[in-house]
Amino acid sequence: MAIQYEITGGTAKAIAESVERGVAEGALAPGAALPPVRRLADQLGVSPGTVATAYKELRRRGIVVTRGRGGTVVAAAPAVGSRRPPKVPAGLRDLAGGHPDPALLPALVPPGRLSPGARSHRSAPRLARLEDEVRAWLGTDGVPTEQVTFAHGALDLVGRLLSVELRPGDSVAMEDPGYHHLLDLVAALGLRAVPVAVDDEGVRPDALREALHGGVRAVVCSPRAQNPYGGCFSVERRDALVDVLADGPEVLVVENDHASAVADAPLRTLTASGLTRWVHVRTVSKFLGTDLRWAAAACDPTTLARHDGRLLLTSGWVSHLLQETVHGLLTDVGTQGLVARARETYGVRRAALLRELAGRGIAAHGASGLNVWVPVRDESAVVNGLRSYGWWVAAGARFRLAAGPGVRISVAELEPADAARLASDFAAVLGESEATYGG
């Protein structure tokens, strides 16, 4: 694809900055081809080595990729861009955000006991009572809890670990379709995302085996409430994945249990199966509040040392005020009851939409969690068609690497009574799409 954006600069740094600016502004879209090195050097009046150095830096940072004879192109998920969703048009019912129902979240009240004065918590970064609560919480689900740590959310922890464990150019096995912010994070670190297909039971063993044979250094997966597909590990699937991972004992396995308490499915964790390098991470944003940027993790001793060592060099610790708030909510009986109601409610809402879609011959996936994935032929046609009926759903492009097209529907605020209308409108849109584009 030819580019219209004019790259400028007389040094490697300036040329790289010009390309980065074009990507950030959207003038250079994913897949846009950059000029060959010698041609751009002639245009700018610099040496080919200067342009080659600029392109090398852009590759290192994940902004562009080189495809052999296909030349250098803007990466599918460039590090300076993102797969952030478009703004929800006014007047539409938002089913694209993936956020929990505010009515099912507890009130966030700061703790009355505040940390006194300005002092460092580097010597004791974790509140002992919250650490004990985390061990009980994770241990009940079979996760080994000899080593636990905290972070500012799952993305914070995963980003820190990948930056310590891997180097730019290394590859990471990523669920496909998968969580768009994780896909962006991997690209931003200069790493290569290797797509691993998923189904209703989560990561497919054959796809994971292929990724391991291709030399991935890490695997990021979700044991339940997989986003956006909704898959959850069965016992058989977990055991099959453990067998596959036995061929890569040095590979870091990151298990992201982001929905945990409201996933509406049991946890079949990989971490209790004797893996050498592993981490299980949980956040609370889906059931305690999206503004609680806190995560708990259990991991092997090496991973703990590397994560906490890097944490001490950066933020040092997770705010004790935040830890106090999380501890208060996790141990509050009323909040526990609200979380249980949320888990049940989300399951009912998800099942209602799946049932209504199936009744109209529309295949969809959502074995657990807060989302339903609907494969479609033309994402834009479906998104725009549902928009005309008053619905706003997420196009699947930002979740996909090599997977087929689809749309994600968040069911957290979709009452069962509304599911029938949405499914009826969905069927009408598919009919209109077939009439337009051919059946």
C-alpha cells in the first residue's frame, strides 16, 4: 500500500520521529509501506545508512516490521498507536466497553486509617493483612501461594515482567482473539505477538504447541472469562496445555485471571502443575471498581525476585492507601454478598443473549465472563447496522491478530428483557448485510 505521508528529517533520529509522528496522527495506518531505504535516502539527501538506522530503531520499538521482500511496513499494532475503541456516538446503548455494571459495584470509601506522614514503604511494600487475605483467596482456587506480590493492575505487572524477562524482538504467545490492551503492550515493548487460537475451552493445545516450536519466550493466557471470546479451561484442556508446556520449561507462563470473582466459572489453573516459570495475576476492577488499579499475583521464586526488584527501582511499592481500601472491601461481608450477586447476574445476562442469538440461528461464544463474541463476515457492516438500531458494539479488529472477523458484545448491563430485542436487531442486520454483499 503506497503512503501519502511525507517523511522528513536529516538524521536517523529525526527520520524515526517523523515516521512515529505519522503513525501517531493516523497518517500512516497499520500495514502502510515505508519507502525502500535507498529511495528515501535519495529523497531526503542523506546516506542509506542513516535511513537504515532510523528503520532499525523503529523496528526495535515495535512501530514497524520488515517483511523481507515485502519491505518495511507499519506494524499491525504500532507502539505509538493503540487499539482504543472509538467514542460512543450520542444516543446509543453502549455494549462495547466491557465495563462492569455500576449498580453491582460497592461504594469506594477511602480508609479512615491513613499512612502517617511522608515515609518510604520500600522495606515493607505489602500490608501483611492484605497479603494473608490474598494467600487465602488464591489458595482456595488451588494456586500455589508461597510467593505473592502486588502491582498496579495486570497490565502493570505483565509489562514489568516482559520487560525484565524478554528483549525487543523476542516473541510472546498471545490469545487470538485476545485482550487489545495486552496486544498493544506487547507491541509497545518491541516484542512480537504470536497468535494462538482459542475456542470455548480457551487456548487450543495445537496452536500453543506450534507457538512453542516457533521459539516464544512467554505465554499469556486467561483460564476463564477469556476476553473477548469468553472461553474457560476445562479439566481436560488444562491437562492438555500442561502437557504441551512441558516441552518449554524455560517459557514464562502468565495466567491472567482478570474477572476471577465474577467469571461465573471455576478456576482450572495451570500453576499447580509443576511449571518452572509462572505467574497467576488477579485484578479487582471487574467486581470492586474500575478505579482500583491493584493486582495480586502468585509466582515462582525467580519471577518474584525479578518483578519486585524492578518494582523497587520504579514506583517502589503499591500505595498503602490503595491496599487498605482493597483489604477493607475484600473482607467486608456486605461486599462479598454484592460480588456473589454480580457473578450470578452476569451469568444470567450472558446466557440470555446466547439463548436469544441461538434461537435466531446466530452462532456466538461466551462460556464465561462479561462478553459474548459473535463471528461475522463483515465487522463494519454489523457495527454500523446495529448502530442504526440504537446499539453500539465493538468491532473485533482491535482484538484480532490472525483470527476471523467478529464483534464483541459486553453483557454486563444488558438485561435479559433487552437481549431478545438485540438478537432480533442482529438478525435483521445480518439479513441486510447478506442482501447487500451477497449471501
